Amino acid sequence: MPLLVLLAADRVEWSIYAAFGAFTSLYGRERVGPLRLRLQTEVGVLLTGVVVAGVLVGASEHRAWLAVPLAALLAAGAAVLSDRQRWHPPGALFPVFAFTACASIPGEPADAPVALLVAGTTAAFALLVGNAGAALRRQWGYAATRPPAEPPIGRTTGLWRHVAPSALAVLVAGALATGLGIGHPYWAMVSAVVPLAAADPLRQVVRGLHRIVGTTLGLGLAALLLAWDPNPLGVVLVVVVLQVLAELLVGRNYAAALVVITPLALLMVHLVAPTPTGTLLLDRGVETLLGVVVGLLVGRAARRVGTRSVGRGRMAA
């Protein structure tokens, strides 16, 4: 709905703000009623804030390098919130994605109020859609007989073992991609936090492989869709279909979901900032591989440091 409104208003260039505000709807699917409303409100405010912050960074001529350390700090803060509040989906991926993507687009400070309005309104619309069902059930007397339990509080100790790797992975991946002159460094930063959303080493490797394999297959589908070159309305309709497929698949198999998420992301980027297809596909593939490798290496290094720290603590005891 927000994309169609912007299309009708001939403001397609604002669609990226709406897309990130709509990420609010991804959270809290395992909760209902006030619990979902509270989580989605917190995330909606955060996503709107990072979109505005990204737009302000994008107004600087030093945007590329300025975004890297700020994204690392954001990854750390989002990882803390995710662990403590038990976000679902977990991790810093979506806030980092929203900030870095907006920061990569050249703009002016005057764009910030527009970003605030579009992202904030879309987040509010997501809240309405995501919580209307529970409100109607209460209104019609169909409320659940047993109220949902409050999710247990997440980790409050040992957070550095998760927070520090997330920040370091984003910092290293972003610095490498920016230093190498790859066109969309934020894809490397986003990919770097993907493995770290998992707690144990095996799952980190599996998530990393899913990211690489799913992205590779998705690039083929993206190439076909970009070669078709639909008009803006066609892009919006295709994006809607891909979003539905992504939601159906993401809880079942991350690699399969990425087959549709990859063209979804590339179509949105192409809609806002048209880029030659070959460059767009190459950037996505190279940066995904770079980010995943960095994330896995940082995760491994963090485990080794943690093991040594535990060993020293036992020896001291």
C-alpha cells in the first residue's frame, strides 16, 4: 500500500524509506496482542530513527567512510536490544540494512523530514495491519481463553561475546568493501552480521552457506527480471509477489528465501537509483561473499578469545 501511494504521487524515489519502515511488520510474529504491539512499536521507532540517521549521513560528502563506524556501533546496539528483548527475527540485520542503504544514497539534510514522515507513517501502517486482527477478535469476543505469556528476558550477561563480534564484523566488512571501491558496501556489512545471528559455530556456517547459495541463485532470477525491465508499477507488483514468497519461505529455509529476497532487494535499489544490471549483480555477489567470510572469521576468532578467557579464569580460580 505505501509503495502504491508513492507511485500514485510520483515519488518513487521515496520508496526506499517506505520499504524500511515496513520492516516493522517482520517482528513479533510469535506474539499476539499487547506483546506484539509493544515489540513492533519499539522496532518501528528504531527503524524510523536509523532511516533518518542514514539520510543525514548520506548528505555528507564523506558518507562512504562515515557510514562504516556508525554502522558498527548500530550493530552493537541492535545486538544488545535483540538479545535482551528476544527479538524475532533476532540480530541486527534489518537496522543495519536500513541505515547503511539510506546512508549510501547522496542527498541533502532537507531529505531527513521526508524520510521521517514516510518511514514513520509506513511503520505506523505496519502496526495497524499487524495488530488489527487481535483487536477485532477482542471486539467480537473471540479473544484467546489463555492470554499469551510474556517472553522470557534474554541474555543480560556475557553480551560482549555476541555484541563485539557483530560490531567488528560490520566494521571490517564495511572497511574492506569501501576501500576496494565496490559499489554497494552496505551489502557486505549486512552479510557480515548474518552468520552471527546464530549462537553456535555449526549454525553460523550453515547460515553463511545459505546466504551465499541463496544469493547466487537469486542473482539468476534478478538478471531475468532486470532484463525484462518492467515499468515502476510493474516493479511494485513484482516486489509484492516476491515479498509474499519471502515471508512464506524464510521460516522454513533461509537459502530458499534468499532466492526471492535477492531480486526483491535489487529491484528496490534499481527503482530508487538505476544502475547497470551487470554492475548491480556483480556488486551483490562479491559483497555477499566478502561479508559472509568476514562474519564467519570474526565469529571463529571471538570463540577462541572466549575459550582462552574461560581457561584463564579457571586457572586463576
